[in-house]
Amino acid sequence: MKVSFRWLKEYVHTTLPPQEIAEALTMAGLEVEAGQGLGEHWEGVRVARVTGVAPHPNADRLRLATVELSGESHTVVCGAPNLSVGQKVAFAQIGARLIDGHTGQTVTLKQAKIRGVTSAGMVCSEKELGLGESHEGILELSPEAPVGAPLADYMGDTPLEVEITPNRPDCLSVLGVAREVAAITGEPIRPPALDYSEEGPPVRELASVEIADPDLCPRYCATIIQGITLGPSPRWLQERLISYGMRPINSIVDVTNYVMVEMGQPLHAFDYRTLLESKIIVRRARHGENITSLDGQKRSLNPDMLVIADAHRAVAVAGVMGGLDTEVTEGTTDILLEAANFAYASLRNTASTLKMRTEASMRFERGLSPELVPPNIKRATQLIQQVAGGRVAKGIIDVYPGMADAGAIVLEMTEIPRLLGMEIDRAEVLRVLKALGFECREDSPERLLVRPPYWRSDVRLPADVVEEVARIVGYDRLPTTVLSGRLPHRQPDTKFRLKERVRDSLSGTGLQEAITYPLVSADWLETVHCPLGLRLANPVSREQEYLRTSLRPGLLAALATNQKSGADAVRLFEVGRAYLPWEDGLPLERDTAAAVLWNGNGEALWTGRQAGADFYEAKGLVATLLYRLGTSSVDFIPSQEPFLHPSWQAAVTVGGRVVGVIGQVHPKAADVLEVTGPAFFVEIYLDAVAAESGRTVTYQHLSRFPVAIRDLALVVVEEVSARQITDILSSSPLVTEVTLFDLYRGRPIPAGHKSLAFRMRFQSPKRTLTDTEVDRAQQQLVELLGRELGAVLRSA
Amino acid sequence: MELQELKAQALAGLEQTADLEGLEAWRVRFLGRKGPLSQFLRSISSLPLEERRLQGESANRVKSSLQDAWQSRRESLRLAQVSTSQSGADISLPGRPMPLGRLHPITQTFRDICAAFQSLGFEVVEGPEVEWDYYNFEALNIPPGHAARDMFSTFWVDYTDDKGGHPMLLRTHTSPMQVRVMEKTEPPVRVVVPGQVFRYEATDATHEAVFHQVEGLAVDENITLADLKGTLYEVARLLFGEDRKARFRCTYFPFVEPGVDMAIDCAMCRGEGCRVCSGTGWLEILGAGMVHPNVLSRVGYDTQRYTGFAFGLGVERIAMLRHGIDDIRLFFQNDLRFLRQFR
Ligand SMILES: [Zn+2]
């Protein structure tokens, strides 16, 4: 909200500059920024009266103006066409700083001789003062402008941009912000006048008000003013509305807007004569009921919405916008002025359903106090009488079904140190609360009975009162202390720790961590053969419509992005959640570790080209990861995952349970996601791994006896897997480790065959093995391999 | 041959050896199985016992002195070899790269923040990102229709309950975990909750619809706003360094009372005011406050006995401030040219 500092100072005296006020308000909870001040540079510019205009002796288009200010009289050369005797003008003396009307630069006014006549200063245009674009004519000030006063005092201003938190609707008004200033500076508040004369008939004889749905309308007040003269509102009022950013319309509408900005309560004026049977009925809208709102739009209403109706039809959407039929327009002479309080939740719903968030609805939505209604309607009535004349009917119609006495808040004095960790002495507490408009009764030395002022709907609990005291005293005064007291029982989040270990392991193996978007498109999920899962009711776009059920699309897109930006190798991993719908409740958020590997043409290094990423890199990555996590019995078994290449894929199992899948991304999916070249994907479901990981390691004795190492090259048909051979080789009790160290195809190995070379380590925990024993064990293994797999020793 | 003569000849020969190969040839010649000493020892086997003993002893003395000489010659030849400059030793060639992986800057920031709080006795826990309206709003003192809901533009899940309502949403903050933790635990409570959160918002350089927060909660007897200030100032010192100033000011969040906004002085302008801090000299880094009595009593805590504080930090904001990052969208783009900068 934009608040004119000049307007604000009408309710509270302060000599502090606007920047300091802004800073103090900000610290106390109202975020305020002081804008560019108007008139900050008007040094040497004062209000003057034109006492004479004479022709210039040497120029037809120039005139000589005599201006008078505080007894002095000056003659200036002036070219403006709109100069006349009796006008109040802004007069700049020699030395004043002004904006040059032609160049826009700031210049210092120097004494000048214009066509032979010395000019003692200058009568300013809007542009020269930085007030506007016009520099054709001089700025004409209002007749009330005090002659001799510095112009900055008369009309300088600084806009305060105030950010109002939802709890402080009272500060959506100039008076509200002024009250904060008063509380902070200790100055008294000067509220606006509310008195007016009532010369009309009793208001109850003119109209009736009925609240049919008191749950949605706790209070409704009305006054009637007859015989008004509708016209434009006076200049000062228009200027203030403009300072707030509102467009002046006519004196009545302007007054309702003015009072809303001044004191915070939205009001509405009906043309009294258009209200059928002079009745106001506050009720829920009927099924199929319509209203044409002030902006000319026809709106369909429903029974969740509250309307103001006359005897036959809705005439306003309560608290949101008035209707066209009962609008105050040319020819309106009698008005019914409404000030009411509406239930915020329903009103908020209505405003958002009708897409009409107005200045009024914005205030109501924050829960205004019903106690604001009487002073505001009085103020508006008083101003209408002032600016539009008319006779005010006697009395105010006040229907208040929602009246409730909240009672006083009991503030135990110990509550202050209990919450704040510092003592504030009783006298200071009383002073602060009083400055904020609270009534305090000193019940006993240990406690206060506190009643918040009528405009505060947000203070209900002792903690609220403590905050009021603390924010005015200033959080600066709070000491800094450390938590003492008991340490909680620690219950480590094992899932979180597992994820952190996965991150450490994968980054430790050379992969870069990525964090990809959890919201994806249906297309993407379908491309990677994942179910759609949860859809958003209000997605930002089709591209971000679904919660991902897999990390696949995001990581592949990240790969594609990097391929496009010229990366020659990409190894990315992510530890994140997949959101899987779960019966009739919150989804299962499955922690998943995924990685994508792509190595272009292989990284070129001076020590030799590095192999491109392949299936075995993916496999090695998973094996290393699972080993790090402390799982045992990891295995890779054939799988049928349509997202992956049919030959190059495997399911990962731990203890016989599938915990993930690895393989080459299916070229079709790769194409859709704009990934080029073979990419390899790894996906591990961490919840499945969790149970198997993190076991405490039990130490194995170290054998004191020597190891015998034997290498063995075997030729087998292609169909025999390396795994089948290692299983047999490991079956000997003397073999402690089998490692494949070579795979060879081609001459002299016959077609359809391959040669595999293994290194075996023979060792006993109990004794030194003899060569003969090792030879015999190896011989037995070779025979077994021959029998089972048709393997033959490769001749050297 | 006379033993002494043999010894002199051998030592002279040893002097002549130029490298380890020559030395080995020398060893085979003088100390090998077919060498003169071995032959000499074999030849005395027919001599009488006393004679054999005397001859044997002197031969062994010669042998052991030759062995010592060989040993020291070998040492010096090896050293000479190592210290000679070798052609082809270009130390400027790049080292063979070790696999170097890095954590995402958000993870790094998460870890720094969590570590700071862990050092103050906070435990790290996580919670669900898809939440019920109840935990995200109602239990946090934000009833349906409350204007404070405007502070949290919400993504709603396309899910309808029996009453036709839409109670499932993407959490707009990590604060629902305050309620979930308190529901399960009796005081004392001291937790931090890192996590992903969502806001229904158009994306630009300073706004993302998905971002990260760290929530904190401490509840016990005698916990005060001054404790909150002390705790957060200490963490700011750990995260931003010794010489940064921090500021506590009043603000409003529905689930705390009193409410706090904490800022640190702008590093760009040292508090003078600049574009980064919109001229204020301060950068807001977190919201906090004393847990609202309504929140405490809803989970069944005795508000007369217990007080607590809570806070929520924006992780992206802190990462951006620490690293001078000017576009929040970079965090989700996963461009290696960006990610690789964070070692
Ligand atoms: Zn700055």
C-alpha cells in the first residue's frame, strides 16, 4: 500500500525524515520503504502571489510579472500564457535548484537579463518542479496556499511503500500506519473529526436493514444523506486519492474511497431512490441469481455468496463490488451509505470465484474488526456533508448480530521473560501498550488485564500482547543466549543417512550430482515407460503437470541439455523421490538413486583414450555402490524393462530381492528425450536396499599362510556366461578369489567361441598349500568345467 | 691364487664397475658359485682339520669383506642412477585424472546448514513432500479461507475426498514437519528438516516453483526468543563468517508468535545499500519465531509448561548469497558448466 507521508503527518506529528520512519516501522513489523521524495530539491522555491502583469518592453511573447511574498516584491520575466493577477504560484529565487524544462537536467537558477530586463527569479512550471511533464504554462497553486511558505512545506511529499502482513488489516489505512508511528515515536495520535449535523428525518423512517445470514455478516450500518449535489470532489481530496493510486470519480464515490484509505473500512454508497421498497437485506444469493456489477459485467451468483439486496434483487456483492442498477451517478440526490463487516472466509471465496479481488475485498479478507464500522461511517457521512452538502438523516442504522465481548486478555507478567528471555519493566510495558491504544488494568502486581483497541482484530492471546511489547521496545534489545537444558533422545533418520551415504559414494566414484525437476509431463513419463501417478489440479503448464514416478525423464533431459551445450562426457546421478500413488492416502515417496552415463566418443587423454561408458561401467558403479552400503549377495539377473535395450539390461538383486535395474537406454526413448548416442542408466530403489545395508562388519581373521596364484584361460561357446564359469571356479574350498582378466574373440579361437582368462587365488586359513595340492584342485576344476560347460583349456 | 692378492684384484675390479649390470657380472665372477673363493673353499676340503680351519677362516673373512664392499658399491650405484636426470621426465604433462564427482550446490548448502545446527544438538529428519492441507495449513494456525493462505500460493493435487474437497497438496514449506515431529515426540524436541517445497508461481531469475528449505524446531521448558536469537546468530556466523552483522526484526507468520525476520548485512555493499539488497543494506535469510500456542496445544503440548522456537531458511537464497549466483533457475538446469564450479 502506498501512503503519502504528508497525509500521514496529519494524524501524527514527527520531525523525523521519512527514511527513518520507514526503518523504524520495518523493525517493528511493518515493512516500509520510503520512495523518491517529491520536493526534496525544492530549495529556494516558495509560494508567491502574482500582483501585477505588464508587457515586456522588448518582446511580444514575454511579460513582466510582479510577484509578492512576505513583504518582498520581485519582477520576473515570464513567457507562460496562463499568468494572471491574483494567482498563487511557485516562485524560484536566484540560486534555486530546478529541472530545466527543455533538457530535463537539474540546474541552479542564475540571475539573467532577458531581452534587456533583469529577471529576479522564475515562476515555475510543473516540469521544472519535477511534478509532471507540462512546462507550457506555470503551475497554478490552490488559493489557500500560504504566501511566503517554502513550497516543500506546502506540497512536498514522500510516498511510503508499505507491505502489510495478513494479520494487520488495520494498517491498510493511513491512520493505521500513523498509529504505528505514534506508538514508536511516543507522539499522540490526532484522529480525524467525526461530527456532523443531522438535519434530516430519523433514518429508521427512511430505510430498514435486515441481516438474513448473520453468520456471514456480523454487522451492518447505514446512514442516509438527502439532497446532495453530486460533482467532482475538491482538489485536496482528489490529490490524496491520486497519491494512493486511485482515480477520482465523483464526490460521493471519492469520499467512500477516501475513508477506506484513511481509516481502513470499505464503504459503499447506493443511490437511495433506486433501492426498491427502501430495504436492505443481507442474504445469500439465490440459485441462478445474477447481478451486473459496477464495471458493467454480468455476474452469476450462487448461494455460497453473500449479497446486499433490496426488496427484490441483489444490489451488491457483499464486500466485493456494487451493482450498476443502484450506482451513484449524475442525477443522484439521495444516498444510502453502507459500512458493514463480513465473514472473511466466505468473502474471500466469493472474490476469488468471481475473480474480483478489489481494494475492499482485500481488506475484508484479512478479517477487519466489526468495531471499525461506526467511526468509519461517521467519518464518511461527515465528509459527504462537507463536500457534497445535503441533509443527514438522524441516527445510524446499526444491526449487529455478531456482537461478542472477547473479554480482556490476562497477561501474567512472567509471560514476558518466559517468551522473550528478557525482563521488561512494568512501567515500560504499560507505556508501550497505552501508546498502541490498549487499555490496561493493573489487576495485581503479577498481572495485567489487557483490552486491545477496537481496530485490532489480531490480538487475542497473551503471546500476542508480548509480541506487541517486544516489537515496540525493539528486537534489538533481546539478548543472545544459547539453548541450555536437556538434549533430546536422538532417533537418527536412517533413510536420510542412507541417502547421504549414497551421495558420498556416487560422487566419490566420479559422478556429478544433479537435482532435477520433480514435476514432469505425461509424455515424458510415457516415454520412459513409467505410470503417470499424481496429477496437479492447477499445473503451471502441461510440461509440469505430473509428479514424477521416476527419476528417468529428469536425468535424461539433463543429459540432453549437456550434450547440446557441448559436454564430451556426462556422468550424472541424482538421489531423489519418485511419487507413487498409494491407496487412498498420501503417495509413497520412494527414495531412488539414479545415474546416467554417457561418454561420447571416449574422453581423449594423453595417456590413451578412456573407454566410452558402457553397460559394464553401469554395472561396476552399482556393484561399488552396493558394496559401500554394506549389502551382501548382490546379483544381476536378466530383466525385461521396456525403457531399456532388450539385450543390454539387468535387474539388480540384493539377497534375491530386486532393488533396481541397469542398462542401455532404449534408442526409442533416447530419441524422444533428444539424447544422442548410447546412454546407460542406473536406478536403485533405496527403500529396498535400506534393510540390507549398514550392518556392522564382523572382522575376519587374516590368514598367515601364503597365497598361490594361478591363471587359467578357457575357451567356451558364446552361450556360456562368465558367471557360470566363476561359479564353478569359486566352488573349490581352496579358492578364495576368482578374477576375470581377459576376454578374447577371434583367431585362433573358432567362430562362435570366446576365450576367458581368470586369475585364481588359492589359500588355506590353516596351512601352507603344496604345489601338488593346488595343481590337483585346479585340475579338478578344469575337468568340472569341461563336463558342465564344455570348456577347454586354451593352448598357449 | 693368494687370498690377499685375490682380494686386492677383486676390490680393484669393483672400483671399475660403472652400473648395476657390471656390478652383477663382478659378483658372479668373484662371489659366484664358480668363482675363485668358492673354488678355494672346495679345494681345502682335503687338508688336515686344523689347517682347513685356518684357511677356511681367512677365506671367509675375505668373502665377507668382499660382500660388504659389494653392498656399499651397489648402494652408491643405485643412488647415482636415481639422481641422474632422466630424459622424458616432463613433469608438466597433466596428471592422470582421478574420478572427480561433486555434490550439487544445494546439497552442499544443505550439509553446511545442517552441520551448523547439528553442532548445536539438532537432529536431522525428513518428511513427506505431498501433504495434507491439515499439516500444511490448519495445524499451523492457518484455517481454510484465512488470508495468510495468500502467503503460500499452493499446488493442489488432483485428488478429491468424500466431501468434494481438495485436501492434498504439495507442501509449500517444510513447516508441516513441526507438527508431525511434535505429534510423535514428547519434549525436549530439537530437529532440523531439510527438504523440497513448492509454490504455485511463475519462474524467473529470483522465483522458482520448486525450491528447498531447512526447517528447525526446538521445544522444551524455558526456551525463549533470546535463545532463538543466540542460536540463529551462531549459525549465521558459521555460514557467513565472523564479521557479518545480523538483524532481528518483527514480522508475521501465522504459526509463530512473536514472529521474526532475520537478515544479514549485504556483502556486496557492506550495508550501504545497493541493487542486490534493494538499497536496504540487509538481506533477509530466514523467518522464525516462538511456536504459536495454538500450534502447541493442537499437538497436545502443555503451553503453560513448554515453549519453543521454529525457523525456516531458504536454501537457494543462502547458496545464492554465498556464491554470488544471480539466477535461481540455474539450480535445476543441471548444466555441468555450472555444477562443476562447486567443488
Ligand atoms: Zn547491498
